Amino acid sequence: MDLEAELERARDFDESELADAIESIGFECTRCGACCKGYETEDGREPHTATVFPDEVRGLQEGADENYDWRDVARPMPYGLVEGDDGPEGETFEWALQTDACGDCQFYEEDDDGVGACAVHESRPLICETYPFSVDLGGTSQPMGEAVDKEGVVRAHECEGLGRDISRADAEELARALKERAIREVEEATRLSEAYKPVETESGEVVVHDSEGAKRPDGTPLEE
């Protein structure tokens, strides 16, 4: 995959065209919380999994009212890890937002009427800001979703808020964030590929590789 070409493509996205695609299908958040919660499968309950960039983890730490450490905000992406005698072990290549005991996002809140809210809404990661939309880019790990525009660039993922009226201003704001996220995803993938060096993990050890290098689950560099 030519990440340099994909990055140039992401930078060339026309925000107006992205907004056109978003406006054509429409969207309004219903605050149902489905995108923030774990979900049931035939094999049991799967935890909420949303990727978060290293600087976004720090932004959530700084923007929160509480004193969060790295583990409060993020956890190693489970994909690539195996279950050893002492728990998950191995290497993985991204961070996911931390979850609670129910598998829901650590920052998801729900009132007595079942209306959801984000405790860190102003500092939320780009993946949360742009959901349920993404763009079709090579070299990134996001699921594809269904094509919204005829070119298949803008994708929409399952969400009950789709199909609702959206103002042009809101569509343009979503488009801006969607382009920013697309650029960031390819930049992260590029830096990760440049920084990656295989690590021989021990039993019970987890190493997370991100754009800043290899880290322990608490976010500290492996070499420290």
C-alpha cells in the first residue's frame, strides 16, 4: 500500500463534496448510545472498540475534570493479542478507548430515561466526532460501511440517526472533521510503519506499537 499516495489523496478531499454526501443521506444523533456501548454476539458480549490516537489520549487526560492516567483513557487494541496463562499478551498496533465492566465506553453516561451522553464530549476523539461516517482509504484499519456517494468515498455505518435532516452547516462541520480524521489516520499509519520494530514479548506482556514507538499498556515508552 502506497501510504504517501493515500495521504495526498486524503489531503485533496473536497470538504464541500464530503458535505454533499453527508447531506444527501442525512444524520442527527439520537443519543441512543449504541456507538458507545458493547454489543451482544453469538459468542457473548463484545466490548466497545474505538481507536484513539496517542495525542488524543493525552487530550482526554488534560480536558477531563478528573485526574485520569493513561489506563483510565485507553487500553491496548485487543486485535493481535492472544490469551496467555497470565492474561492477554503479545504485540498490537493501536489504542482503543477504555471500557467499563459492562464493555461500554468509559466515558459513556446514561440518564434514567436512557438518553446517552459523553462525559468528555468537547475532547472526544475524531472517530467519535465523525461517527457514523468514514472515508474509503487504503492503509487504515477502519471498517468500510456502506457507500453514500457514487464514488464510494464516504461510507456510513449502522446508526439509527442516519436518514434524518441535517443542516448544511452541520454537514460541513462533519465533513471538516472527516477529512481531518482521514489525514490523521494515514499519517499515523505512516509513522507507525516507520517506527515499528518487532519485540519479543514475555508471558503476560503486552506491547502497543503506535506512531510514537513501542509502549507499555500504561502508555510509557518500552525502552524506559
